[in-house]
Amino acid sequence: MTCAFAKAQVYLDPQAPVEERVKDALKRMTTHEKIKILHAQSKFTSAGVPRLGIRQLNMDDGPHGVREELEWNTWRAAGWTNDYIVAFPSLTCLAATWNRDLSSAYGNAISEEFAFRGKDMLLGPGVNIQRTPMNGRAFEYMGEDPYLAGEIVVPYIQAAQKNGVACCLKHFVLNDQEIDRSSVNVNVSERALREIYLYPFEQAVKRAHVWSIMGSYNLWEGDHCCHNDKLLNGILKKEWGWDGALVSDWGGTTNTMQAIYGGLDIEMGTYTDGKLRESEFGYDDYYLANPFEKLVNEGKVPMSVLDEKVARVLRTIFRTAMNPNKVIGNQCSEQHYKTCREIAEEGIVLLKNEAYPRPLPKGRESEKILPLDFSQYKKILVVGENATRSLTQGGGSSELKTLKDVSPLEALQKIASVEYAQGYMSGRALYDKVDKVDPDKQAKLKAEALEKAKDADLIIYIGGMNKNHKQDCENGDRESYALSFGQNELITDLAAFDAPMIVITFGGNPYHMPWLNQIEGLLHCWYLGSEAGSALTNILTGKVNPSGKLPVTFAKNYEDYPYVKYGQEAYPGITDIETPKNSAGEMAHRQVYYKEGIFVGYRGFEKNKTKALFPFGYGLSYTTFKYGKPTIAKGQNEWTINVDVTNSGTCEGKEIVQLYIGRSKVTANDPVKELKNFAKLTLKSGETKTATFKVTEKDLMSWDEQTHGWKYEPTKFTAYIGASSSDIKGKIEL
């Protein structure tokens, strides 16, 4: 009897196939137990079934590290002393590496930290498209190009889930601004939706088989994306065949019937804004809690509808919390810091490197400013708040509690004698408001920096953005394309002194650079995590050769971005009193129209013949690369393109070879070219390697709005081999 009973309990047999475990557990659960696992029981857990030994799901914010432990039912820190972790670089930095192997290393390392903390679900990564440089949350995403985002996100997910930690891919979909994020209705063409905004999510579903996805706050076609039937059931679950659990963003659920029939599986955070507000409304009052159970018990909702959701949640539990192969993991290991540093080093982008036009030390008259030989300078002045500020704090849900943060100033002081001046201040990193700074204090800091700069031999400015509200922070967009806190004026004044100057910026978005022609060197660092200072100094000294390239276009002026010419309708949207109510009787507060269509980022710059300040895919090296002529071999419905690349400089370096393809005769409805592949080659001085790319007819399909499907149109295509979207080294017809 005992053996027979144990054998029957398949759901407790960790070696049984997941689908058998799901079916077996499902038939043992009561209606109430089924309901309980569909909604939160605390801020970051959803219930299991204690009676049956089915574990709860423990979730936590990512995507750059495990968030500190919070109290069970408040947003206050729990005050643990063992939840310090490694802060990994931001996802824009990861995208800037253009390195699939590093993405895999990232997913492996971060999931080990999640596992060690007892977490089953990592709330991330994010692949929303960087449509606007104003988006306060863009630092959590992977740039403006859907192909690049798809290629980088897949290895991250695969490596993390191999360790038994579910990735909760976010935010599905069109959550491309923080202004009115919970009530803005996004109007977008079918083609743009498919080719640009859904594409990286589709790659994560079909190639990485992501286990969970988080719905977004915004609306599409009048319905919230956390329970949008056409989006979640129609596209995600039926068309793409996805078998995972759809999790609401915190507070993203608004209606019981829509939650039941709109594709939502786990409801989290209802009646909070994800951070602050609390309510007497309890977990059993959630839309997928007592109201759902009542409808099932009254026969108004079929049991099959409930079971379909429960099966998805059980599947996630058995893949993670009750996965016998889930790793134990580790936290703050040397390997994790090493991975953090390597990603940071390869993500830093060298944007400018010129010889100092004024007299340099003897023998260095023609040298470029970087890499630095610190021994050549008597007085080195470091200016800027980001030289010392912790950039792992703030930003909203991605804020991290780190065991250590190596600041740029700390790392520089280990290798050189430097003076420091703060230069400006930005205030505290608050979530919902800007911390105002005393103008007199700001003026005093600037004056101190300028006084110290008078006799400097080298000025290193370290500034940019931070994770304050209305900078790079959830729940608010930037208010200006310029650098805030008077930085542009400070940089301009510092550059007027008779000393070479290097500007180093942190941040998730492009920005205005009116001082660019006055400086010799420029590095953009995104957010580099715990090893920020170490990675930066390794690049500055030449210990590591920079190899990052931009995953987003840097425009000279804000007005150059493709959507801007369409006015407020295109961003941040307009209030439209004629907007019809959705099926729940709700009315969106704001309508935004993606009138640029598929012409996002570099596609729009090329269509509008607008020259970028720094184009998509751009990045310099301390060495040089020579490209050979591309060759092509045609197979059955596919082509193989080869190009030789030689390191023609004096030191080892890594080059990102980019393949773009466009129609040979470009129509008004099609981009000049689109990224279709890339390869990152490591080359010693004088070494030659071949980049090989396979192209199939599937790669050349576009979305047909008449047939509502992907379509390949036989025509002549041109393949472009480039070092960036604007630096084309060769082209060949397919």
C-alpha cells in the first residue's frame, strides 16, 4: 500500500516528466488551492499548496542583480545582513558588448545568486525597444534594434534557466515610456509591432523557451497588456505556442473578467503602484482570488479555464522551486566579480580619441589621448559626482544592495596620484520626485572645480546620468536631452583650460554634447555594476582594449530622432476625449501614436537622411582593423557570406563585424538596411580571421499587413558589411 501510494504521487517524484507532474497535481488540488496559486501571498511570493507539499514561487527583482530582502507585506527593507550581492552591469551595457558568450555568462552568474538566495523567478531581463532617449527605464533594456536585443537576450535566458531559475521576460509589450505608463494606450502599425517591438520577445519564446513573462502596464488596442486577450492568448500562447506563466506587473491587473479570459496567470501587486501605496485590500481580494473562485463555484466560469492557468503555474513551480536539478548557487564569488568586470570592460564604448592639439610631452606629440600613461602628467584632476557616487542605488525596482562597489575615483587612486573635485551635485536618488539641490551649493562646487583645473595637466571628467527620478529611473522619463545639473556648462568651462580633457559618462540613454569638439577623449559607460572602477581604469590604461559598440543611435540634437517630427502625438502622447472605452468600461488617459512605424533608431535616421552624432554600432578601438572584400556562396534558399578582417594595428583587439541587409531598390516603405547578424572577432596584431554569416529567406521576410503574416518577396537584396551602421566596409548582392 505504501509503495503504491508513493508511486501514485507523481507530482512529488522529481524525476517524473514535468507534464505528468502537472496533471497529477492538478487532479489532487481543490478549487480553493487552485485559486491560491494564481495570485500573490506577499510582495514577492505566490502561494504553493502546503497540503500536497507543492512549494511557493519566490520572486525578486532583477535584471542586474538580486534585490535586497523586503518585509513580507511592506516595501520596507527587511534589514538582513546576508543579502548583499554583486551588481552586474546594466542590460544596455550587456547589449553594447555585442557578445553572445558574455550574455550567457551573465545569465549563469546572476541566476546562481538568485538560486543561492532561494529565489525561483528572476524578474527580468527586459527587451523593450529604446524608441526614445527620454525613457527613464531604457537602461534596463537592450537598445533600439530588435535583432541585437533578440540575440543578446536568448543566451542570458538559456543559461539562467539551465540553473533552474525562471526568467520573467519583461515588459510585454510596448512599455517604451514611463510617462503615464499605467494608462497610456499605444497605437502602432501591425508591421511595426511584429518587426520591431515583438521580435525580441518572440526570439526569447521560440529559441530560449522562456518560462515566464511579465505583462506591461500600458494598453494596446484599448486593453491593458497584463490581460490582453489578443496579445496574450492570441499571439503569445496560441500563435507562438508558449507554455509558460504570464505574470502581471505589480498593480497591472484592473478587472476580474479580463484577468480570467485575457491570458493572465499570476496576479502580483494589485492596488500598489509597484513601490509605494498600500491598501486594506488584501491578497484574497485580488481579481484572480475570491472573485474568481466565486465565479467558478457558481458555474459562471468553466473549471477548464481555471485549470489552464493552474497548469501553467504548476509547470513553472516544477521547473524551478521543485526542480531536482536547480543549482545551489553562490553569492559574491570571485567568479561573479570577474564576470561582472569582463562585461563592463567589453560594454564600455570609446566614442572619441584624438591627439591633444596643444603641446604634449616630448615624444608623444602625435599620440592619441588614450590609453593613458599617468606618469606623463604632474597634476591629474578628476571632476564629477559619478567618480564617487554609487550607481547601483536608485532607479526603482532595479536598485541593488551591494557587498562592494569599486568607484572610478577609488580605482584611479590605486594607480595614480590624482586630485578630486565634485564639480556638481544631483541630490538623492528618490523614486517619485526630484530632490532639489541648493543653487548656491551647486555654484560653489563648480567654482572649486574650475579653480583646481587652472594648473592641471590632465582633466578627467566623470559624470553623465544617474538613477534619480527623471534621470534613469522607473516611473518617470527624462525632461531634457541635455545632461542635467549644469554639467554641459561645467564641461565647457573645464575644456577651456590649457589641459587635455577626457569625458567619461554613465547612463542608459544618449544625450546632447555641445562641448564635443573641445575635448580629446570620450567614453560612455552605461552602468557598470560592482566592478565599475576596475573596468574603467583597465580601459583607460590600455590593460584592456575597448571593444564595445553602441546598441542605440546618439543624435546630435533631440529633434533628429525619427518620432520627434510627429509632435506630441508620437511622444509622450495626447489626451484624447474621444477615445472609446475598452471592454471593461475603462478609458485610457493618454494616447500615443508610433507614427514613425518601423523606422525606429538608425532605420529612421537613414530614411530621413539625418546624420547621427554617433551611429548605431559605432565604437573605437586602440588598434585598427582592415576589411577584405566580402564573398558570397548561394545554396538552396540560403546564402553564405564571408569577409576577412585583419588587425592592422599594434595591439590585440576585438572587432564587431556587422551584417546589414536591404532591398537593392529601396521603397518608401522599407528601411535602407537592417541588422541581420554580427560576429565579434578577437585578433592579435597582424592576425586575420574570417567572419562567416548564413542568411536564409526567412531572414529576409517582412510582415504583410494584408495577409497578417510573414512574407518573403523574391527580389534583389544587398548585403552590407560594416563596422557600424554608417561605416560600411563592403557590400555584395545576394
